[in-house]
Amino acid sequence: MILACVCAVLSVAAQTQTRRAAGWRRIVPAQSRRADVLRRLGKPASGNASYSSYEFEDDEYARIFYADGKRCAAGGGWNVPAGTVLSIVVTPRTELRVADLGLDLGKLEKEAAGDTPSHANYKDAAAGVTYEVFDKPGADYGRVLSITHTPAARYKRLRCPGAN
């Protein structure tokens, strides 16, 4: 049991290192399309036109969000076709810590995680990755709650003027 947990954590950590360079499971926000997701991951557990949810028994859950195709003229945030992956939110099923990922949080931009004072987001805008972690002293300090993949800085040209 302990060996299985350690293997799962190491697998997630190795995948995360790869994700920085090639998206998540080779799905790249602002580049990949719904058809790519279906080809790589198969049918989702749930979803609709705007998202797909996947459950991986061994290590994580993922929710993938897609562009609606409105583009900039209709107030969209990204000038990409409908069905383009905009973000991927990955939630570890097993305990995952910042140290397991080999992250240097001092090199990432820190920001508040909504209205939850015990959490913080650490963002690598160049890579398009944000880590939500427990950031207050205690037993959960350094535990990764989610990893969000968004378009990397190199896709800035696809961002609509005035979009956040």
C-alpha cells in the first residue's frame, strides 16, 4: 500500500515535470482541440459543450475547459476556434507536496487563492501553470491542492484586447 502511494506520487511528479514543457498529458491550452482530448483520453466521465471531466483512478481528476467560439468580437477572452482547450484543472487523488514536484516557489509569482487565507497560488506565467497549495504552517503546509494549466505566455497573441 505504501509502495503504491509512493509510486503514484512519483508518477505525478514526473508527469508534472513533463507537463511544463508539453502541456498536461500532451494536451496544450490554446493549441489542443476537443478531438485531441478525446483521442488521448477517451470519453469523459461527464461534461458538456464547455468542459469535460476525467477521473483517473490511480492519481488524479481533471476538468478541461473549451472555448465557445465567440472570439473577441463577442466578448470572448481568447481569439481561438470553438472547442480549443483553454484550461485544465488537475486535482491530485493522492497527497502531493510541492517538494515532490521539485518546485522552487521563490521563483514563482505568489497570489492569494480566492478568499481562502490558508491557500496560495504560485504561478509560472511563462509556462502557463498555477499551483494551488496550502501555504500556512501546519501538517498540510506545502500540499498541492490543484494544478491549473492555461495558455503559456507564447500564446499571448491569441488573447483578446482588454481580456484579463
